[in-house]
Amino acid sequence: MADDAPTTDEAPVEEAPPTDERREAVVAELRELMGDAVVDALVKPGLGIWVRVATDAWSETAEVVRHRMDFRFFDFLSAIDWLPSPYGRYEDSAVDVPFPPPMPDRADAEPGYTGGDTRFQVLGSVAKPGTDLRLLLKADVPDDDLRIGTWVRTFAGAAWHERETHEMFGITFEGNPDLRHIYLPSDFEGHPLRKEFPLLSRVVKPWPGIVDVEPMPGEADDAEGGEDA
Amino acid sequence: MTDVLTEAQQLAYANAQAADGRVNVEVETEDGMTLNIGPQHPATHGTLRVVARLDGEQVVSADVICGYMHRGYEKLCEVRSYPQVTTLINRIDWLGSFANEVPFILAAEQLMEIEVPDRAKWIRTILFEMSRLANISLFIGDLSLQVGAQTPAFLAFRDREYVLNQIEAVTGGRFHPNFDRIGGLKDDLPKGWIADTKAAMVRIREFCDLMDELVLGNEIFQMRMRGVGIIPPEVALSYGLSGANLRGSGVDWDLRRDANIGLAYDQVDWKVWTHPDGDSYARSWVRVQEIREATKIIDQLLDTMPSGPVMAKVPRIIKVPEGEAYVATENPLGEMGYYLVSKGDTGPFRVKIRSASFNNISIVPWLLKGVYVPDIIAILGSLYFILGDIDR
């Protein structure tokens, strides 16, 4: 072929966009509508928008993004416990570590994107239908009083997500009329996704990939046989 | 006995009995009756329980009780390393397992800033669409079974096998491939696989035509499904419905087209199907069109498959840099996403799993209000949920 195009392995030079105007515009619009209630915002170009709003503006944020910014799709709602796990990654066997281990200091909790002052943060996500725009919203939940506003008046789908967050983290959503357990039995005690809640199966028996506590069947017999002989 | 008990006590008793006996219990009270469906019931394909209060044949209110299969994956992810997580999340939507792995891997790759080789992208997209075929072909059979047609179920199981065989040929696993790796794929395609897959796609398209005639074109099926369980688009959006349930309500939105991250959907010519009706029939119709479209996507990708490696260079011990990422893809059941928080460790700090069925089923209490008892089954069937995807 005469007009064989030169093939190179090198991809065409693409200039990574340093800014993402569409997403920056969303943040600017939200700041304009919410004023000081927007505490911090972060845009990762092409990837996502993170916005932290004030605790008492949590419910209002949902109203604003749905009715005034057209983010009508309710994606999910959950929470994050920023405390480091006292159990680490359960890599030590239960024999080595006292149970329960000492609790990490509250000051060790380091929040992620857009910062934060509290151990727990709620995390909500909404999206604009027909586009790739998605808003990841965060708000601090006060340490001494785990309460925050509800989203159910704006997004009907938030009801189940708030039930789940309530049982998993112990955060109460004021205004949600139905915070029964959704996954756990109704008499379950504790909040499993909190970092201090132990994963008992790992405490009882450490992860075999890390500490092989039991000898393989053949080995055990051989070892005992060897001792006897 | 009924004289001394309050109504609430009677209901509690009946519900407890129903849960124990796993049979349907009907309790008559002064102003109606309570019908319990599940947890073990063919129409719930899994352990989901629906408690409906009836007035005659009409549902006054319905409550959905889930959690019988809750396995705590979000907690378990926190104690596993990144490569170990895919084994777990395979089991979320067990009919389309490979599709579960992809968004998690993409989220980790996003934080590690790894660019995947083209060939891996292509194969990922193909396997992703094959999960859709395996998942949704069974849906059609299952739905027909629930509304009283036996044959399509057998046809669905027969033809799904062509897809499962191809998935097995690449990954070694029929249901739980665990094939996706951070940086690419575990292995390349076996010899002769492309030709075999093309033949399988022809079979699936024949299956779609058959289902068009046998199910969607069937008068009885249409009578059962049309005008039943209508979801207006705004309600669907506010409940976070996704996938065919949203497109069946006329919302033209597909993450594969509109928010494609790291997969090869922008390289092929395909169409997003929607239906304006929003009823059970519309949802079923959209799903059948979707699998036909998926076979076309696969065919085109097989024709344009690039050569090269299937794995990028990644460190042997994977540590994901500190940061947060949310990646969602258009899975067979709808939008599935992982919110991944990393602290620079060998495993995630927190994983929030956004599964499609949880949102899709949260609309049921709203949707069942005022419908007739036989329509409960048609509506649950057309919403299409996988229990593992609700309970995680």
C-alpha cells in the first residue's frame, strides 16, 4: 500500500485540561445560591466535584441542587467515619493484640477531600440526568450530637439510604419519619460501619492469607507422627 | 383469641408466623387483610419479603423487608487488600459478575493514575456487555415464568449458556470470573475465541427475535404488563432508579454514552433505547432492545480489537495513593458505583457500594399503592432486582 499511513505507538499529544470549566461553573453556581453555606469545594478536572456544606444547610442543599440546579437524579447517601481503625487491618493474630485494643485518639481522624472538623461526615451524591455531571456533597456531623437534616422531603429515594446510614453509623436524620433498621435485625446493637466496631470473624480467626494459624491437614499428622517416633 | 388481641398484635403475630413458616399468610382484620409475600417466594427470586395491606383485591400500602442476605461487603472491603476485593464484589450481582468488578477497578486506577492498554479496554468492554447478556436474557425468561409462561424460561437458560461458555473460556469462571485486575486483565483471549463469540452473538440475536415474538408480542403478556406499575420520569429520578427502569420511563440517559470512563463505548456505533410509557411493559421492552444492542457492540469491538498487551505496568504490591474517587458504570441492573476512599494503604479505607437494585426496589412501597394483587408479581418482575445487589 503506497499511502500507508505511518503508524506510531505514540498517542497524539493531548494537553491535559488544567481546568474543567463545566464543573467549575457548577461550583460557582452553587456558591452563588448557597452563599456562606458552601464551606469548601474541590474540582478534579474531568473526574468529579466535591463540595462541603455547613451542617445546618444539609437539607437546604438538596433543595437547591434539585430545584434550582437541575441535579434531579438521587444517586446515594452514606457517611464516612474518619477515625483510623483501632484493629488496623487485622493483620496481627488475636493472640498478639489485647482485645479490645486501645481506641485511637479523636484527633487522629483525618478528613479527606474538602476537609472537615468532625469524625463523621455524611456523603451524598446527586447527578444531572443526561450528562456526566455529578455532585458529591459532604457535611460534618457534630461529634457530641450525631444529628443532621434529612433529604427525604426532596429526594424520596433518600429514605432507605438514611435508614441504612442510621443503622450503620448511628447518625440520626431529623425529619425522616421512618428510621427502622433496614438490613440488621431490629434488636441489633451497635453500628457496624463505625471503625471501633470489630469484625468479629477476623478477631476470632485471623485472616489465613496473613497468619497461617492452622497447619495443613497432612502436615499436622506428619508433625505429630514425627514427635511420637 | 382474636377478640383479645389488638390489630397491631395480630399483624405482628401473622408476620412472625409468615417468616417462620415461609408461606403466604392472609389475615383478615376489620378494614382489610394483610398479604405476606416471601421471604421465600418464586416471585422474589431470592429472599425478599413484601408485606402488603389489602382492601379487597387492592393494595393499600406495602412494606418491603430486605436484609436476609446482607453480608456486610462495605465492612469486609476495609480489611482486604485491593486485589482481594474483586473476589468479594463479584457476588453482588451474581448474574452479571464481571460488570461488578469494573467500576471498582476503574476507581482504583483513577487514583493510581494508571492508563490501561487499549486491548484490555476492549476486552473489558466485551466482557462487560457479555455480563449484560447473561443477566438480562435470564430476566426475560424469569419474568415470563412469573406471569405464567413456561417456555421462554427454558429458552433463556438454553441461550444464556452460549454466553456463559464464552465467559468461561476467557476467565475460567462461569459465574464469578474475578478476571479484572488493576492495570488490565489477568489474561489474554484464548485462541479461536473471537469466531466462537461471533457465533454466540448470532444465537443471542435469534433469541431476541424469539422473545420479541414469544413474550413481548404475546397478547396475554401485554395485557398483564401494559399500564401496570407506571413510573413517571420525575419520580424515577427522585428515587434514583437507573438502567432500563429509568429509560423505560423515557429518560434518555445512559452512563455508557454520557459518562464513559475507561471503557471502549466511544469507539462503537450504538444506540440508547428508551420507551415513553414507563410501565412494566416498557421496562421489559427496553431490556430486550438493550441486549440486542449489546450484541452489536460486542461484534464491532471484536472486529476492531487492537493488538498489544492486556496489562499495564503496575507495582507488585498495590498501594493506592491517598484520595477519593467515585466511578459508576451502567451495569445490567442499572448504575453501579463505588465510592473509594484510600489512605495510601494496601487496602481501602472505606468503600461505599452504590448498587442499582437497592434504589430500584426502594420505589416499591410507592409503586404498589393501589395496584391489584396479581400486578404485584408483574411489577416486581419488571423492576428486576438481584437480591445480592439489594443486600450487598
